Amino acid sequence: MPLTLYLHPLASFCHKVLIALYENEVPFRAVTVDFGDPDSAEQVFAHWPVGKIPVLHDGDRDCFLAETTIIIEYLQERCGGPVRLLPDDGEARLDARLWDRFFDLYVSQPMQKIVTDRIRPQGSEDPFGVDEARGMLDTAYAMIERRMAGRTWACGAGFTLADCAAAPGLFFASIVHPFAVDQENLAAFLQRLVSRPSMQRVLAEARPFFSLFPYRDAMPPHYLEE
């Protein structure tokens, strides 16, 4: 199955799909998209006009898929592998889907709001929107702190779709809006996520691009080390 993933190595939602691919050692070709280059950007816009990455192309079926959760579900159905990112049990699968949406909507999206506001043109900043995003992260952090008491992964003992979403979201969110000192369950969860071999590989590939991250000055030194 010749798979091509259109991505950027610094994009957290691309990291989410990369983690899923690496967890099950699914072979694929990575194509970096430069939205400043019309020809490069057209590789995405031609098949997903909203212009969001990642986008996956399955050469065997000549089909394009967008949206991270859909891509990961497709990979499980088409490629399989030892790590069941969506559990077979119906209730467990719904739980994984719920927390996948939680991490995307209430961690990654407010994190991105904070990041992108730093690079907006002078005079077009949105301090009210940034304050709202920080408030949302405070709420999300508190929920995760409670959720992770006595848990290894977001949905129990097994690594799932929800953890694929949590890893990049919390990695970047912890930099732009640090955890409270007493949020020990949350901090320990992030440490387990970043220690996972799949996430380690993602970070190694992203590290050459960290200089482009608008909050590069706030990144802990150990994230910058090889």
C-alpha cells in the first residue's frame, strides 16, 4: 500500500498522525508542504481546499483522506498492526474517540491560538482571544489532572487514538501555557507521552525546525537536545 502523507514537521496535528504510523511501523512517504510556495501548497488545496494538513494519499485506492482522526481510523482498518489505537470493545472505542476530540479541541486548538497570535501582523493581535484560549487550557489541564489519577494512558492501560492526540497537543501547550506546579498527574502523563518511542521519533524529526516555533525561547533546554 503506497501511502503518502502531506505534512509539515513542526505541525502538531501532523505529529498526531505520525505517532499512529510509527506505533504500527506503517511504511509511508512523507512530503513536506510549504504553504508559501503555490506549487507545494496546491498538493493539498487540490484535494482538501480548506488547506489543512496532514492529508493522506493511498496510492492503491487513489484516494485522499483528511482530518487526523479519520486518517488514523483509516490506517487501522487498512493497515492494522499490533497497537490497536481504536479498541475493539464498543464502549472503550467511544471513550478513545471522546478523549481524542477533547485533546484536539480543548488542548491543541487553544494552544494554536496562543502560538499564532504571536506571529500576527502588528496591530492585529487578539489579546481577548488569547486570554480565552489560556482559560480553556486551564480548564483542560484540571480535567486531565483528575482523569490521569491512577491511569497510565488517557483511556486506561492501552495506548490509543486519544494518546496520539494528547502527545503533541500537551507537548506544545506545556511550553506556551505551563502546567501548575501541583498538576503532578498531568506532568507525569506528558513525560510518559514524550518518552514513547513513536513520539521520540517525531520530536527528533521536528527538532531541526524548532527555531521556527514562535515560542522557541520558552522551550525547555532538554527538548532541544539530540
